[in-house]
Amino acid sequence: MRKGVADRVATDLLRLIAGGEFKAGERLPGERQLADMMNVSRVSVRAALQRLKAQGFVSAVQGGGTRVVSGAGGTDPALAELVRLDRGSLQELAEMRLILEVWAARRAAEHATDADLTEIDRILGEMERCEPEDAAKAELDVAFHLAVASAAGSIVYRHLLSLIRATLTEMLTYHRYELFGSNWDDLEVLRQHRAIAAAIAARDPQAAAAAMEHHLGWVLQRYRQACGDRPPSRR
């Protein structure tokens, strides 16, 4: 019986890591706190942590405790480097985002909690106050899309985004300061984001999907204008 409980605890902890509740490099709560959180014994928590250590998801901390291993919920540095070297790879990512994030926006309209909506609105408020050259502009753009992902309520989708977070940050930095970096562009991006947020808040899945499709379709159009609609590099 204890083995079954430990397996369940290990799975629950892995879900929290994959969903970003416990981030790469972050120290986990102590065994007693985890046991209270999950309503199990410390023995079961200890066994679950041993399983996760054996699988390479967590590691022991000198002096006591456990930490999430950097690669467990982290990003792919090779992919982030690739997009810095070959902007054509970013266009491929934009095409994939169009499919995935339309799905996420539709789902967010169906599953968003009040806390999710408050967080999305908070990010939009910070975007509105951003100056054109503010270094936080791209970070807030990333935060908005991650907040929509969180509102979608899918651990699988959130984990996929967490794996490419560094790449997504690189992509949106390029967007906001190079691909469409004018003051008019900033206002247009904010307007499109507000349309997505409004549709999610209205619990209108079709409108949310349409707003996200319009936003990312606009992004793709800018890529095609910048690249002359050439296929990405295959070197």
C-alpha cells in the first residue's frame, strides 16, 4: 500500500514541477510540509522524493532538503541558441504557436479562474504603462502568453511552454524591438492582447480563439513581409 501512495505522491510532485509550481533550481518545501500539503505520511514523501532523485528530477541539497534539477522543467539552451543564429527558425515557431495558442485561448475561456483573469489583467496594466524602450516590454509579452497558458488549465501545455521559455523570450524580444518595434506596433499589440483577454473574461471560447488567431496571424504576416515569404534556412 505504501508503495502505491509513494508513487502517487511522486506523480503529484512531478505535475507540480512540470506545471511550473516548483521551478528549476528551486528548493522544495520540507518533508513535513509536503506531507501536510498532500495529506500523506512523511515516509511516503521521502519514498517519493527518492524516486524523483533516481529519475533525475530532483537532487539533494547540501545541509538538507531537496532542489528541482535545472533540466527537470527547464528550457532547451540549444534551441534558444538556434533561434539567435537563424531567424527563419523563429518563423517556424510562430507557425506552430498559431496552432497551439489558438487552442489554449479557446480552452482558457472555458477554464480560467478568477485568479487567472486577475493575473492577465494585471499584466496588461503593466504593459500599458511600459515605455517604448523599456526592457520589460518583451518580458511582459512572455508573461501574458504564459498567463493564458496557465488559464487553459493544461499541465501538458504549460510544460511544453516551460521547455521553450528561453526561446519564447528570445522570440518576443526580437518581435518587440526589431520585427515590430514602433510605437504604433506597441499600441496594436496591446489592443490585440486586450481583445484576447476580453474574450477569455467573457467566457467566449470562439471569440478567444479568433482573437488569438488574429494576433498570431498578424505576427506571421510581419515575418513574411520581413523575409519576403522565403522558406526558413535549412543549413
